[in-house]
Amino acid sequence: MSDPWENLLETARNVHLSDSRLQEFCPFPNDIKKQEFQPFYVPASDLMQNEIGLFSDSYTDLRDAFIVASPYAHWRQTYKGTALGDKFLEKFGCYGLIGPESPFQSKGIRAWVVYMPKNFYYPWHQHPAEEMYLCLAGEAVFRKEDCPEVILNSGGVMEHSTNQPHAMETLDHPIMAYVVWRNEFGTKPVLTYEDAR
């Protein structure tokens, strides 16, 4: 069996290099190195692996590579101990490809997958790092402060500037997104408002 991480990295690299929006936001780095990490399971891993609603126009290879690697990933619990509680933690899925607790590291980028099932609300939050979402599959409503909301589906992108509050919500479909950060990696996201549902 081939290494799922090497396959995922190569597939992500191909997508990143072929998308001018991603390349302009944060060029794919040439300093990537493998690193040791410990897998960590969360219930969202099973949800993503068994999801049937992740329709995609052009990103099936990257969608599938993230799903294949997911049983071996260190799934993050960014919001553990916050007001969001267990209901959120059981359904929100996020694991790194490049960055801490991930199979690869780089000085210039953080990259991971975000998965949310249908009818799920990701409350307003912010972080110093600049961020871009590329929707690989499914659909969600993206919101950012002082901007009209936008529905993204496969191929859509959303950019968040430094400490710009933003939120997401899925309705009739789940979503999977490839997410990259540039600059200011050291501070994790924090909730902006007390709007957890």
C-alpha cells in the first residue's frame, strides 16, 4: 500500500500549484519536511469517512486523498474547553497536512482540511493568521464581518484577513475545504462573539 501522506501531499501540491488564487495568496512551499506526529481520533473522522454528500466538480482526487488519510490523522480539538461544548466537538472535523501535529512541516504555510456535516454552524471566530478556504466538495454559507454572506460550493474560495471575524454554516449539504494560513501562525483561533448554538 502506498503512503497515504505522500499521496495526499502530492495531490494537494498539484491542486495548489494549478490554482492561481492559492498561489497568489500563499505559494506552495519548497521547504516541506516530514515530521513525526501522533494520530488522534475524534468522532468527526468517522462522519467524514462515511459522508455521502461531498459532491465535487474538479477536486475528487484531493477530497478522496483527505478521506483515505483521515484514519491516521491527528484530528484537532481547537475549541475544546470553550463555550461550544461536546455537540460541536463531535461533528466538527479538522486535521493538518502541513503544520504542528501534522505529517509535514514548513516555515511558510499551514495547510489542513476542514469538514462539517450538513445543518452545522461554525460560530464567529478570528485569528491573526491570514486564511484562504478552497471548497473541495459540498456547500456552505460563508460569512465575514461587514461583508455580504456568500454560498461556496466546489471550486469557490474565501479569504479572511488578519483578525477578521468570520463564520460558516452548512444547510442541506456537508462541506470539505482545503484551508491555508500565511503569517502569524502562533496564535490559535478564538471565538469572537457568544453566539454558539
